Amino acid sequence: MAFNDTLRILLPFLFLTQCLQNFVRGEPQVPCYFIFGDSLVDSGNNNQLNTQAKANYLPYGVDFPEGFTGRFTNNRTITDIIGQLLGFEDFIPPFANKMEDIIRGVNYASAVSGIRDETGKQQGDRIPLNEQLRNHLITVLRITKIMKSASAARQYLQKCIYVVITGNNDYINNYFVPDIYPTSRLYTPQQFADGLARQYSNQLKDLYFSGARKVAIFGVGLIGLTPEIIGRFGANYSMVNDAAQLFSNKLLPLVNDLNSHLTGAKFTYINTTGITDTCCPVVQDLGTCVPGSTPCTDRTQYAYFDGFHPTDVVNEGFAGRAYNEKLPSDASPYDISRLARL
Ligand SMILES: *[C@@H]1O[C@H](CO)[C@@H](O)[C@H](O)[C@H]1NC(C)=O
Ligand SMILES: *[C@@H]1O[C@H](CO)[C@@H](O)[C@H](O)[C@H]1NC(C)=O
Ligand SMILES: *[C@@H]1O[C@H](CO)[C@@H](O)[C@H](O)[C@H]1NC(C)=O
């Protein structure tokens, strides 16, 4: 992608950054906020796992007030920023920090995880979406205990915002790693997308039956445009994109289907896009920062921090549009600010 294109995409984000600084803090717009997904939103759940997919070392967190925490970026993740936009003073604690206060929400996200259980196994342990949902049931039980009433807990959980950002690894750490996973021999890209969407639909129903009503799901970004993918696939990178797009295309119909079949369900689809360029030098084939390496100096000018993950400025732009849509196609049927008011 030409630099001018990158700039064209980045400029609205830079503008949004200015707007967000004027944002006034108060009570959060919803009482609680739960996060599911992959490394785009992991905030430390992989730190204690036996895996290569961790970010609890420098230069990760170089701009984050608490330093490196396991977030795969220089500062805040998309869901950190959405949390701030929703008015939460503190970041939502990762599930792995068992001692923390859970009543305002929990972050279950795990790097390299996906919709499919086996996704990411070549990098070691991870918490697949199915297990994240089981972990959430533990939280629901704990909240029920704290409130001493199942119906009070149910009413409370219906007011929360739930964000799910997953599916990327089912492509880049499964379908497109044919040496380890047979999926690309068993399924055409369309069959794989169909199966993935069916499985995701069931998982989102599980989330609904655990009490969630206001759920925002993010499409898989233009993962083919990330620096790591361009490096791995060369001129073939667009086939990764095209395959992932087949899955993303199914998500708005999926959201509409869930909303029409599940009483009180308010699912919404966030339409993601991707940009290019990395700030830190990356480890070949892993795409993560070289430990201890020097990151670029002007991090507001870079879209990608490492080979996969956006910097704070881009996360702020994505989060800003997910929260307050700029185009009607950004979120359907609701952006997150509206979801909060429903
Ligand atoms: C990092 O995030 C904090 C908010 O937690 C923000 O005030 C700061 O400007 C960000 N810094 C960079 C370099 O992105
Ligand atoms: C690109 O695709 C062609 C045809 O499928 C294949 O021969 C070639 O090895 C691929 N290149 C890379 C870098 O994956
Ligand atoms: C998502 O955004 C892209 C680019 O802006 C647009 O072409 C596409 O139609 C949108 N998808 C949906 C489901 O609105």
C-alpha cells in the first residue's frame, strides 16, 4: 500500500484522537463490560501459559502507564479504548488475574486463539473461544454469589456490553498453515468460512444464554494487508484476504439472524479494515517484536506496532468508529454508544 493511501486512512484516526481528548468522564454508560477474543485484545491472559504468543516484555507497553502487561501493542488495545469511551475509569482485568474485582467485567481474550479449538496450537497453549465462554460461566456464578440472587445477576448481566474480536487466527494460524493443519485440504475457502460462521453462531448463542444481550462482534480485518502476512505470502497475500472476507461477509447476516431469533438480543457487527507498516522489528514467522528491540520513535505515525497489531492511534480510530459510527456501514444495526443506551 502506498504511503499516501496509508496517510489517507490514518488522517481520520488522528482527527478522532483530538476529539476523544475532549471526552468527559462520569459514571460508565453501562455497569459492566466483558471482552472475548484473540491477541488484538488480550491484556495478559497468555502471560502464564506455555506459549510463544506472549507480549509481557519490552518494547510492548512502551507507552502504557503500567508498562508491559501482555497487551500486544505499545499502549491501549481497541477494547481498552472502547472501555474508556464507555466511561470506565479502570481497565477491565484479565481473567488470569483471579483476585481482581470482577463486577465491572472481565477480559477473557487469549493470543493465537480462535473460533476453532485447535487454532494456534503450533505456538503452544492458548484459551480458545469455547474455553473463554466456559470461563465466563465461572464469572456469572461468582456474580450471582456476590448479588445473592440469580434474577438480580441476570438483570445486571443484560445491561453489560460484550465485545468479541476473533476469527483472525482461524485463518493465519490454521487455514493458511497447511504444514500443521489439514483444513485447507478438507475445505474450500467458502466451506471453511461457512463452517466457521456456523460454529461462531453457536458460540454467540452460548454467550446469549449466559445472559449477554448487548454484543458487538468485529469482522476479521484485512489481515492479508498486515506486514506479517505480506512477508509470509508475498504476492499471494490477497488470497488470505479474500478467504477471510468470505467469513466477514457472513457476519452481518449472522447478527441479523441472532437478533430476529433470540428474544431481547442486540448483537451488532463492527466492520473492520486494516492498514500496513510495523513500528518494532519483528521475529520472522512469528510477527511479534524482537525482545528488547528499539521501537520507532514517532509511534503516532505507525499503523502497526508489530507484524499483526495496531498501535494506539489506530486502535483509537477503530474503537472510535465502533463506538460512534462515522458511516452507516461501520456498525449494524447499532454502534456501541447506541447499544449502551438501548
Ligand atoms: C497512551 O495511553 C494514554 C491513556 O491511557 C494516553 O494518555 C497517552 O497519550 C497514550 N500515549 C501514546 C504515545 O499513545
Ligand atoms: C503463490 O502461489 C503460487 C501458486 O499457488 C505458488 O506456487 C507460490 O509458491 C506461492 N508463493 C508464496 C510466496 O506463497
Ligand atoms: C464494510 O465496509 C466496506 C468498506 O467501507 C464496505 O465496502 C462494505 O460494504 C461494508 N460491509 C458492510 C456489511 O456494511
